[in-house]
Amino acid sequence: MTPGGAQSPKGEMPLPTWGREERLPAFLEKYGYLTEQTAKAPAPTRFSNAVREFQWVSQLPISGVLDQATLRQMTRPRCGVADADSHSSWTERIRVLFPGPRAQMSRKKRFARPGNNKWYKQHLSYRLVNWPEHLPESAVRGAVRAAFQVWSNVSALEFWEAPSTGPADIRLTFFQGDHNDGLDNAFDGPGGALAHAFLPRRGEAHFDRDERWSLSRRRGRNLFVVLAHEIGHTLGLAHSPAPRALMAPYYKRLGRDALLSWDDVLAVQRLYGKPLGRSVATQLPGKLFTDFEAWDLHSSQVKHPDIQGPKYCHYSFDAITVDGQQRLSIFKGSHFWEVAADGNVSEPRPLQDRWPGLPPNIEAAAVSLEDGDFYFFKGTSPGAAEKMEAPRGKCPA
């Protein structure tokens, strides 16, 4: 099986054709898997390690071998930003969440720790420099506003659109081909790299004008999703290996699940904190979604239609925990939800059903990766908090 497109075993779909064999190492170099830091290792080891890292970021079985699934993944449309900081950023978040020996659940890091790439203010301006000619300007501006709001809803950041003249912190621009960002960042037409962005404080996100951009869930590349992803980069977020994360490197279709995963929320809150004056804000997976197709695309204001069924909205929760299997428990008042790693969510359940004696409106919660025990906190300050351990789902008397 070669990068040039080998024959597949009988009954399997043909592998993607890369053309020349040197294109595969070029792909791994472009996206940060073959670097100067790995140059001292023997070539076969370097290549195998790079493939393993790519498989880890892409949530594929880790083998270090260029199998059919790995080659196909490399041909999917994606963000043009390198994945080099994904592993170190993920490991750092896991250590913050789960201190202790189990925090080493991630494989040994190959990449250097990312720099302190963040904005040192919470009010940021943006400007839409141009937009796809086939989409109404008002529709694109509505998508841009909503994409920034995705991040302001779960962090202490606030965004406002700057006037057409004068400075702006973040600029969104559509380009074709080579646009003076270097040959590695030249756009490649439909497919491939859809867009790329720069970490703070350059404040630029560029989008391939040759893509068939759409605000539909069913046709073309959904511009809203790609906008929200690239804005994440302009805020300092690296790519995420978490299942269903918006900041995963590969294009995510707009579905009926929440756009942000728990890892997206943790990443932006680690840089900028939680929403000011309120508890953790997030979207409940499986229940809430953004329906751009039902919006009035010709209005200067984004309007939500009066339709039946789930609509885009935001909930404020008391606490959220994540266990070793990436399952969420979300607490609000006297109820909680459980969210599986695939995004399926339970109906709200009373706290008393699982933790008899646990009071409502807890202030913080944590779950042990060692044994699955829950710890709840409530009090006017951390020093005055009452800790309650709930082994195996039971609250001690």
C-alpha cells in the first residue's frame, strides 16, 4: 500500500490517489507532523511517529501505518492551520481538569508547549472585509455575528463590528490562490484547505473564495461553521482531538447537535474565563442547534423564525463534569443531564434520584478518573465549601 494509490484488497473501496509519493511527506510537514524537532530520529521512525500523531488527532485507530482510513482522512476538506499544538494543548487542559497521576492519560507529547497566544483585553472588534459574491451581504454579516456569539456565549469575551474605516482587532477576508501568506498558505481551490487563521495578536482569518460557500445544512460548505472555527484560532485556540469538537481540524457539517463540544468550551474559558456575571453557559448537545436555513437571509438583522421544534438558545448551568470516557454530567438547580461521548443526551433527571440528600444549586462538581466518584461543593467561598463525596452514585449519610 503506497501513497501513490495502491490496489486495495478485493471488496474494499480504492484508496485515494496522491499522485507522487513526495506529496504525503509534504502533507505531514505542512500540518506540523514532520518538524525539525523530529529530524534526529531515523526516517522510518519519524514517518511512523508522524502518522501515529495524525491518527491520534483525527480520532483514528493508532497504528503508525498508512491504512485506508488514514489516507482517506488526509483527503478530506479541512482547516489550513497546522495541528502541531493540538497534543500539548489537550494535555494541558486534561492536567488542569484532572490533577494527579491519571492526568498522564494522554500519550507522551512530541510537540513543544504552545506560547501564550491570547488577547489581553476582553472587548474585541472585527471587520468583514469582503464576502462570497453569490451570498447576500446581510446573510454573511448575520453568519459572522452569530459565529462570534458562539464564543462570547461561553466566555468573558465581547465582540463588536468595527466601522468600514479604521482599525479592527480581527479581519475576515476571502482570497483566491496565493495571497502573500507564503506558498504553504496558498489556497488550493474547492476542497483541501478551506480557510486558515493566525493566532493573537495578528487577528486575521482568510477563506478560500473558490469554495462553494453556503448557509445551508445540505449544500456546499457551511460558512457559519467555518467562520466559528477560524474565529477560534484568532482567539488563540489550537486544533482539538476531542470527538465532535468545533476546533477539530476537519470540516464539520452543521447538524442538529450543539456546535461547541465540552473541549471547545474548556479551551476558550482557560484563556479568557467564564461569562461575566453568570455561571457556565453552554449548549446542550442533542437538543439545541442553529438553523440558518430558517433565518431571513435578506434582513439586516438576524431573526429567529417562530417554528416548532428545537431552536438555537443557550442554557446557564451550575457545574459540568467530564469523566475518563468523555461523558458529561451537567448540573442545574435540582436536576442533571448526562451526555454521552457521541453527543446523545438524557432527559433531565432529579439529583435526588442518584444522589439522595444532595442539595440543589451546587457551586462546583468534579469526578475522579480513578474510581468514578463524584465530589460536590457548595459554600460562599472555596474555604467554606462543603465537600460531598458520592461513590458509585450514592451520597454518604
